[in-house]
Amino acid sequence: MSTVTLGPSGTYSHRAARAVSDGEVSFRESVTSIVEAVASGDADRGVVPIENSIEGSVTETLDALADYDVAVTQEVVTPIKHALLAQREDFDVVASHPQALAQCRGFLDDAYPDVHQEAVASTATGVERAREDAAVAAIAHPDNADDEPGEGALRVLAEDVQDRTSNATRFFAIAGPDERSEAGGKSTFVVYPNANYPGLLLELLEPFAERDVNLTRVESRPSGERLGDYCFHLDVEGGLYEDRTQEALAVVRDLCENGWVRELGSYDVKTVVS
């Protein structure tokens, strides 16, 4: 079974994908291309980041889930443990993914205030830059350090350099729409009301509160149709197999009679600690 995620090898996305894949893991350069590959049937599974506990939601993922018909089959939570990797103690540049740099901002400002921070496509790309150039350090998982010394070998200069020990990222494992399930402890929906009036968001959320369904995430994203028009992404603690969830959704569908509601499915959560 083929699984696609963000590359190159060694990213946190790759680590999450390996935890849920029972087959080959290959790489794409963007979240949108991953979701598109799964929606078109070019890949059986995809693993995409949805939210970081410090930097918030990944907007490209939200938009892709609104644009393509796929199912969420599992949530994978992985603690983020960043290390500073370099060939030598002195360097002029530290390279990593923009979110990784932001997650280590306090450490870098305190320990290396004069070092230039370079945003690259992934933490693994930063590692590649550091292996190619001794004047460049990387922020990435400590497993990216090399076991043996040699040309371009990286060593860990500092571990746990993230500003908060609670730093973690949620990933969604996605599959084709025919694998959508009603079984699981959580569910995700994308709601497009195609309307705008006072109290609309309250009306969309009240049916869940009235039935004791806890909302764990609410996000708004521009619909792309017109300025001020939005889609809403909802995560709830409740499976689609539950009457209370279905009853709340029925009310939401009625409110969205001029728009649409997409059920991405119900799923359980897996935590990857290594």
C-alpha cells in the first residue's frame, strides 16, 4: 500500500507516515499535491500536517481538505523534539522549515543572536544544507545527526531547543472517500454555509453544544468565492456512529442549504513518541 507525505526523507511528516504505513513511503513537495494524489487514486494513503501546538493550523492543509474529496482515517500526534545540528561549533546560518525556526525562536535569539536564519522547504532540507556547507547549521530531529565522523558529518550541538516542551504536531492520515468511516472517537467536517448574517457561526456551533458534543477545533478559511466569504473546519469529540453527532449535523446541513457540508469521517488518535 503506497503512502505519500512531505519529503525529503527525515522530516517529521516522514516519521509520522512511517508510524501508520505498512508499505512504501514516497514524497511530494506540497500538501496540496499529497491530497490531490490520494483523491485521484494515484496514492492509497497520505499523511499531512494539520496543526502545531505552538504555530497553529497548517492553512494549506485546510484549503486542500476543502477542495478535494478525501477521508481522514487516523490522527497521528508526534511530539516535536528539535536539535541544533552542525559540522562545527561556529556557523553563520541556521536553516530549517519556517515553523521549526519559529518554534525555536527564543533559543536562537538568546544563544545565536547574530546568526542568520534561513527558511527552507523542510527540516530535512536544512539538514542537507548543513551537510553541504560547514557554515550552515540545521534545526531538525536529533536522529538526523551522523553516527560516524567524516566529511559533511553532522553532530548535535544542542538538544530540545524548542521553546516549549509541549510542542507537538497533529497529522491526518487520509485515504480515498470510499474509506470514510463512522467509527472513531473524533470526527472532522468542512462546512460552507454560503451565507453571511449576524449569529451565523453561533447557529452552526450551537447544535453541538446542545447535544454535549465537544468542539476541539474551529477554524475559518476564505472560501475563494468572494471577499468575506468563509469555510469552517470543525473537529469534534464524537463519532459519526453516535446519534448526537448525526443530529447536530442534520441541523448544520439545514443551515447550509445554499452551501455544503463535507464529512471527512471519524477516526482514532495515535501518538508517536519516538
